[in-house]
Amino acid sequence: MNYSGFDVYERSIHKAQIEEAEAEVFMAKDDASGGGDFLVVSGKNHGFKGEPAGGKIRAPLNHENADALRKLFPFTAPSRVLREERSFGLGDRLGIATPGHIKLFERYDVYPVFAQQSIRELNLTNRTYEDVLDAASFAVFREDFQKGWGADGDHLKTVKDVEYALSLGFTMITLDCSDHIKTGVSEANAPPPPEKYTAKYLGKQFDIGEGIVLSFTGTELGAIAAIYGEAIGFAADMYGRFLKDGKYGADFEISIDETASPTTPLQHYFVARELIDAGVSFATMAPRFCGEFQKGIDYIGDLARFEKEIKVHAAIARHFKYKLSIHSGSDKFSVFPAIGRESRGIFHIKTAGTNWLEAVRVIAQVDPALYREVHQYALSAFDEARKYYHVTTDPGKIPGLASLSNAELPGLFENNNCRQLIHITYGLILNKKNGDGSFAFRDRLYQIWRRQEDAYARALERHIGKHLDLLIHSI
Ligand code: ZN
């Protein structure tokens, strides 16, 4: 739409009152010079920096202007959506998925966490938390999404990283306790439980409602205390340092999912109870569930056992009044109905990789030649990438590219081995350089994604929509 001489995003036209003066801000496209989108500010300027353009100010989409936007239009800043009944993390590693996600979350009674990245993901994509937050804010502004959205400093482990995310206004901290969870401890080799726990737990029945009663034997308690004691102390310390006084306005998620073995219901109960008794207030906890939640593919494991265990995990969360958080939620279609049902529709789910896979599927659809290059490179980088992931990918089970017509390439995204191949190599693909130092794929990929924005939005609507449908229709 042409507006004030600019090619404008229609939904981005916003007005605000500043000290009795009116300001108008909108976002426009710059297809001619290829310089990308920008903001146009007229009337009273409240902190935007840019160049004069036709009596207005043309302001680039940088961090300074994103900060100005968040101040002027609070809906473009993240809020504490983890406190809502249903929330969903979208780990948009490329910074381009939010417009598509918005179309979906406008329709569902679920609150999105558009900004969600771990430090590892930042490193692999050459991004900063500033970029991640700003990309979401600009998209929310452009599409006039006023419902509220969250920003998650995901899987943070250190004081420095938590401080980094909170200082930018992230509204959720996922504390990764895995480095403090002891491995190699079992009931056979654990020391006896410390005295402070024996009086509290032994010989007692813990009725968590719904006909579920938990009790600990001495050896069980000894092992659980040995495995989780230090992690509980770590979480309590981080809570006291950053979240207790509420000055950052952020919610706390306890993540104990990155462990070698599943979290048993007794372990879950113990960790929650000890944290709460230590005065730690948290919105969500992510246990590790039985079976395998591998990247970008459906659940692998015993469905009946999963259903039995999630019933107890969900009851524990209800008892202590927090939500279960399900990590690696991309494509876990066979367990979503049980998660929706047993949590009674109160959950947080995280996805990330599947949003990247949909972006690459678009490449396979519209630029088969580039897709073939990327795929070939991914195969050559597979051994390097697999060091960092637990996946059962067998590249030998992916059809050879030479045997496939261009029209058959998108179909590779129905093949779990191919999904995981492309999933775990994302950082290597994005960072691969040519001999002259230029990016081998990154710039070309982004160019296409920019041109194919509508196709990507439709793909996300369909694919993430399938996640939401299965979670919600079972409630
Ligand atoms: Zn996790």
C-alpha cells in the first residue's frame, strides 16, 4: 500500500500521544535499493534516530530504534506470557519467522514466546540477544500483534548470561541446571540421605491428589539427594540473585531435562518440593520425560509408559501450582494429545528446529539448485555436526539427490533422516564460508526467504498449526 509516498505495511501504522503532541510511526519496504525495511517517523519524535525523508524521519531497523519503539508502543516489548495457561516457544533462529507465527497465534488461545534462543544457538547463528529481541519486536509492530508475547533466555547456565538476557528485558529465564546434576549415581552406590531430608521424607506418604500418593525408601532418597542436591542449591542461588526481588519482571523456568536418564516422578517431586521450601518461585519446570525427544522428529519410545508418567508429572505440577514445560517439542505429534489432556490444557511447549526446517523446505520448493548445494554440504558436514547431538540419523537412508527430480526435493522433509541431517547442521550451513571469506549459503538463503516471505508464513501456519491443534483438541 502506498502511504505518504512510501510502500508501507498497512498494519504497521501506529499513532501515539507524547506530551500532547502526536507521533506517527509505520514500517515501509524498500524493494528498489534492496536495503530492507525501515521505520518512518513523523510528528513528535521520541528517540528514533535516522535520516530526514520527505518531511519525516527514515529510521533503520537497528537496536536503538527497536528500543525507542518498545518504549513508545509497549505491545512491541515482551511480556510475562509464561503465566498464561498455555504458552508456546518458537525459537526463530533466523529472525524471519514471526510474521508467519503471528497469523497463527492470533487465532489460538495460546500465548507465543517469539524470542527464544540459547547461547549456543546465538553462537551458531552469529546473532545476539539484541537481534533476537529486535526481530520479534519489529515483526510484532509490523503486524500489529497486540495480544502479548514472551522472550526466553533459553537454557542459560551462568550469572553472566542470565544478566545479559534480563538487562535487555527478556521476560523469562530458563535456568539449565544440568551441569549441577550428578551423573553416575544410583541407588546401589549413593550415600545415605542427609539428615535434613530423612525426617522430612522417610516414612511419609505424599498425597498429591488425584489418587496419587508418593513415598520414598531410604535408598531412593539417598540417590535423589545426591543427584539433585547441588542443582537445587544452584537454582536457589540464581533465583535469589536475579528474580527474587522482582526488579526485572521475568519468570523463572527450572530445566532439569538435559540429563542422561529420564526424571522419575519421585525425583520431580523432590526437586519441586525442595525449591519451593527454599522460597524459590518458578512458573515452569522441564523434567526429562521417558523415551526420546530427538530433534525435529516425532517421539520415539513407549507411548503407554509416556502416558502413565506424564499423568503423574502433570499432577505434581498442579499440586505445586506451576506448569510443565516440554522441551524439544518440535514435531512430537504422537505425544501432544496426552500432553494436552493430562496437563488439562496448562502447559509450556518449546520448539525451535522445526521452524528452521520449514524455512529450508521452502528453499527446496523454490530453488532446487540451491537446495541441492545445501544438502550436499550438510552430508559432508554430518560427522562434525553429530558430535553435538544425540540423534539416530542414518544418512544412508536418505535417497541420493541424483535420483530425485526437483519436484521430489520437498518430499525429503517427510524423511526423518533428512530432517535430522538438515536440523543438526544448521549452524554449519549458515556459517560456511567460501575461499574469499564470503558466506557460501547464508546470504543467498536470506535473499530467497525475503522474497518468499508469504510462502514461509503459510508453511509455518500449517506446520506449527498442526502442533497446536493436537495439543488443544485433546483438552
Ligand atoms: Zn531443554
